[in-house]
Amino acid sequence: MSLKIVTRSGRKTLYIRGTVRGQSLFESTGTANPVQAEAFRAKREAELWTESVYGKRATVTFAHAVAAYMEAEPRTETTRTHLRRLLQHFGTTKLASIGQQDLDDAYKSILTKGAQASGATKLRAVLTPLRAVLEFAAIRGWCNKPAFQRPKVQQVRMQFLRPAEASALVESAALHIQPLLIFLIGTGARMSEALELDWKDVDLVGKRAVVWQKQDDERHIDLPPVVVRALEGIKGRTGRVFRPVRCKRPYGSQSSKQIGATYYDTGRTGGGQIKTAWATACRKASLPGHDRVWIPKGSVKAKTKFVPDITPHCLRHTFATWHYCLHRDLLRLKDDGGWRTITMVTRYAKKMPDVYRDEIKQWLGL
């Protein structure tokens, strides 16, 4: 018995009902248009025949696998963003047909720089989420385990600050940014963890704070004296610990500063919340960088902007480098910094000579 188009009482939407090779089906076509419903019926009947002869892996689509992957357990906003882009590209492509050439085409279609994108970008935004979905599907017998060529990732130079440079950076920063920079250096927190920190998770008496890692894991961090002093100087002990200061300039009046409730939420898919303040502090602290010169669209006058060589994430590198210099303990560094593997931690070993140990202790107030 083949599939037939049927109606339901009180419903405009058309349905298909029937049996194909022993498999019964009653399913909505999602349309009231007879022509479109017939096209849907023919497609589903062909899929059921193919599945009955060659197995389910011959018919499962990427869209189906993504839906199942998303329903299996909560996914981060970053993962959902990457999957939306992959879903837009692959759509109803059969899982079994996705190979290396399809991956190469995805790079070109999804990434801003296409095939010329860096290996790290290809890995993060395309290959890793694609492989996660295909491995999820392979476990369920929907396709073979994926095998792709891994893009070459250029080793990024790990940059960190010496105590004198850290002091210059903090002193050169805007007053409302200084406690944030001290917190990042003293705890090794990621920028997202710091900006999402709430006062209810800070214990100044016990010198402890709780942050949430990007994997939604709870992490307890000890606060060195310099961080405790910096936090004690912040007014207001409700809501987010670190807040932006925005300049408001009503028409015909002088500018005034207002404290915002929270920094812009990127869903942990990007950064840049303190980009301008960071660049200004680095320039005033005489940290390395270069001037970017360009002519804005619609203008004839060139603009110049200082671009520092280091990013706020380098403060996490600074914490790790100082930590190892003080304690020479990779396992402790792994736990205190919230790294998943010891391999990541070994990158920070033997980066700073012992001669800086006393200077680091003095900076942290130990």
C-alpha cells in the first residue's frame, strides 16, 4: 500500500497516510496546496523505500542530525551559532554524502575569508561543530565516523606581561577599568567569566569568588590581596561586579558619565567589550602596537587608530606565567586556572625567570 494524501476534519493542512514495505506512516505535509502536498508525498515515499532497502543511514539528512544533536542535551550559544551557519549551508544534504570536498566548500561558503581563512578559524567555526554532529550521528548508525583533513593551525605566540608592564597598564587605564584588569591578572579569569561575575558570587571576607566557565562548569577562584583591595574599592554590591561607563552628551550640554548595568552580551561568541579602553590603556602604557590608518567611507580625511599587539586574553597568559614562576606546579596551575588538560598548561612553563618571583609577589600583595 503506497502513501495517499488525506484530509483531517477541521484542518486545512493536508496529510499523508499509508504503508511502505511494512512501515506505517501518518504525517502532515505542512501545506494545504495539493501540488506541494503531492511533491511531499512522492519524496517521503521514495525516502521510505530507500531506507527499507539500504538502511536508515541512506536517508538521514544533516538537518535531521542537527535537530537530534540539539535535543540530546543543552548546547552553548557559540555552538548553536556555528550550527545555524552549517545548517544553512548543508540543509537536507544526506549525511552519508558529506566528504572532504563538501567541507572545503563549506569553508568557502560560511567563512568571511573563505578558503583563505586561518586554520584556527576553519577549525573553530566549521570543522569542529561539523565533526561533532557527524560523530553524534555515527554513534546512532546514521553514517560512518567522519574522517576529514585537519587544517594547519599556526602556533600563536603566547604573550604575557612582566610586573612592571602590568603596573603601567593598570595605571594607564580608565578608573572604572582598573579593577577589571587587576582581577584578570590576579585570577586568570577569562573576560567572559569576569564580565558575568555577580556580587552574590563574591566573598571578600573569605577571599573567594565563583565564576562560570564556557562549558558551564562552576569554578572557585582564590582572590589575592591586590584583587580584594580592587574589589573593595568598587561602589555598589549588587548585580554585576564590573560595569561599563558610558558618556552621554545631550544636545547643547556637557557630556556626563553613566554607569551601565552590564557590558554587551555577545553570548560568548566574541569579545571586544572593552576594545577602546584597552587600546587607550596599552597606548598610554607604551606597550607595543601599531597605528592603523584608513579613510572612512564618504570621507576624504584619514583616521588613525592605535592597535595594540596584545589582547585582554594575554592577561590570562600573564596569570598562568606568574603562577608557574611562583609555584612550579603544573597540576595546581591547571586547577587554579580552570584548564581542561595538562597539555594546555605546559605552554606556560618556564616562560618567566625566577628573578621575577619577588616582584610578582609584591604585585599580588602576597
